[in-house]
Amino acid sequence: MERMIVAGADASAAGCAAAYWAVREAELRGVPLHVVPVASADGPDGVRALGDGAELVVVGLPPAAADTTAAALVERATRPVVLVPGTPSKPGRVTVGLDARDPTDVVLAFAFEAARLHRATLHAVHAWALPEEATDWLFTLAHDERATWEDQEVQRLSDALRPWRTRYPDVDVLQDVVLLAPEEALSHASGNAGLVVLGRRSGGTALALLRSVRCPVAVVPA
């Protein structure tokens, strides 16, 4: 099957932003681009269906439609979907959100390859929470105890990224372990990002991010 990118676009600001982003991505990947007018493709489901044979689906999301359209695409797509907001995006880091306790290879592969193609730093963000037993005595938690738990999370993230650093030696990697909810951690991290990458099991986080970030969000089926 021919490699290609499918972009669902229209005359809206988000549609134009998606088409522009898809053109640049197709050039970087050296693959053809198939632009589908969203209206004639029967909305997001039509774009998704046309994109089932593509290596990437790109869709513009006006703010008013972000929740419903993104939810439909994220839930049903069989290929990575890039959701482009209706605001201009600028080059920056590729930020990937991952659970270092259970990393997903296809998400990391997509993120590292995107960073390589864009010659960007990969910003790997692992959000973590204190153990359940610590929540009852949070205010009396000793600094050394919290530091020990945090060191363990840092090591988990390093272990998850090590094989990918070996496969992509030219990609600069910034590790970030944050004691926050995933959507909050990624919202902060996205300030310097040109692309945020998440796995589909983080679909709720992706929808939350679309309300606050100004860069494209890639959701990878996993």
C-alpha cells in the first residue's frame, strides 16, 4: 500500500492550519499528501475512513468542535491522528507524554521519529503521583522520602528511554518527571512544543489539552 498522509481540511482557520501542517509533514516524510474536504468526506468519520490506509491523518479542529470531533477521531482511528488547533503553531520541541511504568513502544517510536524529522529536541514527560500511603500524611512528608520516590521515577523514565536513545542517537532528549496530573504536566510542557504526542489510552488527556495548547496534538493508537 502506498505511503501517504491524509488531511481533512476546510476553509476555517483550523482547516487551513491543518492543511499547512500536513504539507510540511508530507515534505519531511517524502510521501504524497491527499487533502480531503471535510464536508464532502461526511465529517470526521469520513476522514478517518479515508485515512485508514494512510500513515498519518491530519485534521483541523475549530475550538467549538474540539471535544466532539476529536473524541470521534481518537476513539475510532486506526492510524495516528494529528489534531491541529485553529491557531498558528511554531516550530519547537516534540513533547511526548508517557507512563514510565508502562511505556508504549509505538508512541515512543512515533515521537522519536517526529523529533528526528523536525530536527527537534524530544521532551519526554512522565507525570507521577505519590503512593497511596503518602496521601494521608502529605503535609508531614519528609523531603528525603519524597526525593527517594522521585529518584525512582527518574530511573524508570531513563530505563524506558534508553533503547530509543540508542536507536536515535542524533535526537537530543530532555527528561522531565513531574508530580502533577498528566494533563496539567503536559499543558505546562507544551508551552515550548511544536507537537505533543500521546497514546490513545490517554485520549482524555488529549481532549483536555486541546482546550489549552496552541500546538498540534498527535494521538497514536496503542
